[in-house]
Amino acid sequence: MTRTREHLRRVSTMTAAASLLVLGAAVAAVAGGASGRTADEKAAAGQAAKAQTATAKLESADDPKLSGSVTFTQLADGVRVVVNVAGVDKPGPHGIHLHENGKCEPDAAGKRYTSAGGHFNPGAAQHACRESTTHHAGDFGNIEIKPDGTGHLEVVTSLLSLGGPSSPVGKAVVLHAGTDDCTSQPAGNSGARLACGVVEGGGGH
């Protein structure tokens, strides 16, 4: 009887130890797998975020205090464009557009940023402001500059996408000295080009 009990005790102890080893290995495997998945998910999320955003930094060759940022965010039905500027001397509405070339070369005084080319217009439309049913993909209309030199604009457009031929990446955003009249061809008679910034993908990094 004593030997039988001792034998059962040993078997029970060995079985419990084996169970603990198996359980420990399973927990470690699950933890390792979860850790790997988390890292993969984070990397994928980071890549997706980069693919869904683009930015441009506005700078002026004539006025170093003028600065601005433009952020493009992909939505389900288009792209949200958010513009913030500061240091603009003249208050009131100023034309702002996406231009076809991602070049912001200073050029000669009075003829700044001609390297940016014309408005981005993959649909070969007539120029108009964004309220019109037909306009350039790069027509953002006017941004209202306050007396303190700052301005903010938010636009949602279905004419842009952060992938494919209608992407703003590699193009240039230009802030103009005058008001876009929304009718004059091909650019709304917006005046000189005050500031320019090339659009870069992935948040501009």
C-alpha cells in the first residue's frame, strides 16, 4: 500500500511538472506571437499613415518671415487640404493653388517660382474656384489673410487622391499676392507668386 501511494505521488508530481512545462511553453509562444504581430501591425500602421498623408512647407524668397504649411489627408471620398500661413503683409483673400511642377526655384524678382508651372489640371478643365462644379484639380480658391498676417483654409476635394495620376505628391503649392477672381483664364489673375512649397509624401519626412 505504501509503495502504491508513493508511486502515485511520483506520477502525480511528474504529471504536474510536465503540465507546467507545456503551459509555460504555450504562454511563451503566445506572448512571442502577440509581440511579433504587434510589431508588424505597428509597422503596417505607420506605412499606411505615411501613404495617407502628404505635406508642403511654404517659404518665400522675398519675405523670410512668411511661412506656412499645407497638409493633404486621404479620405474615403477625396482629400482634405489644410493650409496655415503666417507673416503675410497684405490682409484679405489670396489665391492659393496646387501647381503642376514640384519646383520652387526663386527666379528673378517679380517673377518668382515660375518653375512651378501652371495649375495642376489632369482633367483639362477650365480654371474656376472650388465652389464651381468644374475647375482645375489644383484650384483651392482663396485663403483669407487676417490683419495679423495669418490665414487658415480647409478644403475637401474629390479631384485629388494620394495615389495615382491625381496625386499632389511631387507638385508644388503656391500662395499668390492677389485675389483669385475665379473666372480669368488660366489662373484667376491672382498676381505674383508670394510663397511656394513642394508636396512630399509621408508627412514630408
